[in-house]
Amino acid sequence: MSGVRPAFYGIYVTAMTPRNALDPQVMTATTMHAQPSLSALLLGSGVSTGAGIPTGWGVVRELVRRVAAAANPENDEAPQQAYDDPESWLADHGDG
């Protein structure tokens, strides 16, 4: 199999596989410009917060609060302190 090398997950890619010369964002913009009837809706991760779904940071804060409550059940203030500043709590109590 001359010119073929194994890639990730056992997929074989030929040495002649073309590479995209443009950034994916540039390709998307170019495609949309070339097709004026094409529409796209770009949403960020915070779009669902109005529906009560927490952001990624909100999930981290809640998980750290729960871990702090389980790790120190006799301290009633520990969960709130961990929720208010999860980075400091993880630096002081985390294993990593």
C-alpha cells in the first residue's frame, strides 16, 4: 500500500489527501456570501440560560458545591463558600 499511512482509529489516509487551505469560519462565510438565500443561526452557550438551564460555569459551580458538602458535612458554610469561589476551593481541596 504505497503512499498510504495509518491515521487515527485505523482509518487509512492517502498521502495525496487535500488539506483545506481556508479556516472553517472563512469557508462558512464564503459559502453564505455565495448563496444569498442561505441563512444561519449562530447561538452561544448562554442562549438557554433564559430557560433556566445553567451555563457550563454554573454546572461547575454546582458540582463543586456538592463535592464540598459531601467532603465536609459538619461545616454548613463550606458548600456556599465553594459555590462562591470554586477555583479557590478546588486549589485547596482538589487532587490536581
